[in-house]
Amino acid sequence: MSNRPARRARSQSGRRPAPSQSNKKLWMWIVAGVLVVAAVLLIAIVSTSGSDDKVSEGTVGTGNSSSPAETQPVTVLGDALPTPPDSGADTAIGLTAPTLQGFSFDGTPIDITPGGGRAKMVVFLAHWCPHCNKEIPVLQAWAASRGVPDGLDIVGVSTAVSNQRDNYPPSQWIVNKNWTWPIMADSAKGDAAIAYGVAGFPTFTIVGADGKVKLRSSGELSIDELSALVSQALAG
């Protein structure tokens, strides 16, 4: 007969005792905590990326202002004007000009609303356009010579923006050119220019106090030509 003590049952099955109930609860709490932390991090990442997109696109935030940007959203109210024909009468003459609601480069709201008892000259400019660069000093000299009629408001629209072309960004270009009137930043798609049927730069659109288009002209103009153009438009 052997004197060895009897072996326990675990030596025959090779299994370890089952973990206690308290260990199971501990692991459940650890897993739940990890899941909560992961969810919080995911929400933070999504929120941050969405905010950056809005700033870079210059989208409207509160509806009263926009983020600073070289192009800004533009809302067009009314029918777009036709593009000037290559020859013959301009079919836009006599039509009601559309209203443009947009922003300046710094995000300040700016509207171009036809009518209201005052005539307007809307000047469409492109920062890379050599004719625009020559025309802005002429416009400033015209104003300095008191050639601008008292009943005429001048407003510019910066359009056709490209960061691959000369004088970018337009927000600094317009300062360097000593532009002294309000200026609207067109959208990246050129919504303002399309609404006014712009086919070249610079384009001058004169809208009467009644909100109707009186005259459109494209290209460089001298001071005498500007005075004649405005007198003709406002007399019509």
C-alpha cells in the first residue's frame, strides 16, 4: 500500500477554480469606462473639424456677420441680368437690377439694393486684371476732382479671386490701391458677377434711383469718359 496522499480533483481535470463574482464586476466597469472615454474623444474630434470647415469657407455664422475671407457667400434676390451682346443694344438696359446681399472681406454685412431714391455705380474688379489696376487710380482721381455727382453711390465687387494670380489676396490689394468706397467680396462661384451679367473687367453698371439698369460698360475709362458715361446714364 502507498503512503502518498490522495491528489486533489484539479490534478485530474487540469482546470483552475472559476473567477469570483467580484472580479467579473471589476472587468465590466473597466470596459465601460474605456467605451465612455472613446465616445467623448470622437465627439470632440468631429466638433473641431466642423468648426474649422466653417471658418475656412467663410460661411455665415449668426446670420449677421461672416468669418473673414477673400470670398464670401452672396445671396441674389431677383432675376440675373443677361450678358452684354458682342454687338447691338444692351438688352439689360431698363431691367430691374438684382439685389446682392453679402459681406466685405472682414465679414461685415454689405448689401447692394437697387433703387431707394439714389443711383448706384457698381464696379466689378479682379485683383489680377491689369485694366482694373490701371482704372482704380483713375476712379480715385475722378472723385478727387469732384467729378462724382452727389446723387451717385459707388460700390465695388471683388470677384474672380484666384490665389494663383497676381496681387493675391484681394483684401490687401484693395487697400494698396487706396480704394475708398465700400466693397463686397464675391463668392467663390462668382454669384454677384453672374447676377450682373459680367463678361469682362472692370465692368461698370449704373443703376438709376428707380432700380433700373441705365448703362453698362467694360474696360478702362478716362476721367472725361467716366463723367460722360455717368451723365448719360443719369439723364436717361
